[in-house]
Amino acid sequence: MQSQVFPQTKKILGNELFESLQTNFKGDNKDFPEYLKNSVPELEIRFSFIPELAQLEYLFSLKNENMDDATPVKNCETILTLYKDQEGKKLTLKPSLQLLKCRFPVWEIYKTLKKSKNVPSLIEFDLQPKIRSKYFYVIDNLENGPLVQNVSKKIYMLLEGILLGHSFGKIAEELFSQSGAIELDQSLQKVLSSNWVA
């Protein structure tokens, strides 16, 4: 049932509209954000952040049975060795990790909605000054609830490259060839200290 997976989306749309959309929707929960975008024309004008909010809630709903099987990589030398490895070995992300790229600060919107008993006015969100090129989120679906972090574009792209199965050497070369080893090292330390790589 969509109302259980998308509670904050339901709150902002209102019960009547949400129930109508839910009744007419035929598909999996993963398709619901795109359905919202295509089914409610006003979303692009007044509520253009709602499909991204729904995508965030969908990612919160994902649970991976293999979460405990992942062993985080903690040693930076291990990763630097992979970077130099000619065979192009690949890293993997922790199974509970999800990545989300958005035009709006949907994590901040989600927190505001969750705290509010009533639907806050769109003016309270003060979205206009916050709209920038993109927001990059890393979502870790932990047992006690999701942990969301806003990250830089380079860290997001580093994690996305790992998720897509690219070799670490290729990813590092593409992202950090201009900025050099110091930024690569800082990004690696962030990824390792957050236990995002298994």
C-alpha cells in the first residue's frame, strides 16, 4: 500500500488526491514517483519537488537481507592498492546503501514534513534560495532507520562509479586527475569513515 511507503508524500498531497492517485496506480512502489510526475501536471509548477520526495521515501523502504554479510573496508592502503592494480579490481558498496541525486533538498523537506502535525505552507519551505544545480544524498538503510547524508558531487560520483561496477582506478582517474592525490585521499577517508564500501 502506497500510503505506508510514502507517508510524507501523502501528507503534502492531501488524503483525497493521494487516495485517488493510489487507486488509479498500477505498478510497483519503485514506479510511483514517476507516476506522480506524469499524473499530476501541477506538480511541475507548484510541487515539483514531490516526485523526488517520493523517490526518497521509496529508497527508505528498501531493505536488503544481505546487510550483515558485508564487511566494511577500513584500511586506506587496501583501496590505494586497488587504485594502482593493473587488473582493475572493483570495490562494492555496502548492500544497505542507496544513492539519490535531486534538484531539491528533499531530505530537509522530508524532515520538516515529518515534524509537522499539519501540512506546512510551501512558503515555510523557502525552497527558492535552496535550489541549486543538484543535491547528492547517500542513504544507509540501517535497522533503526535510514541515515541520510548530503555529500559532494565527487563523493557521490565515486560511490556511483563503484555501484555501476567500474574499477576504482578508472573512477579515481576520471574524478581526481585534475585535483590530485590530496582530494582523492580526503574523499577516500570520508567514504571509509562512513563504512560505505564493503
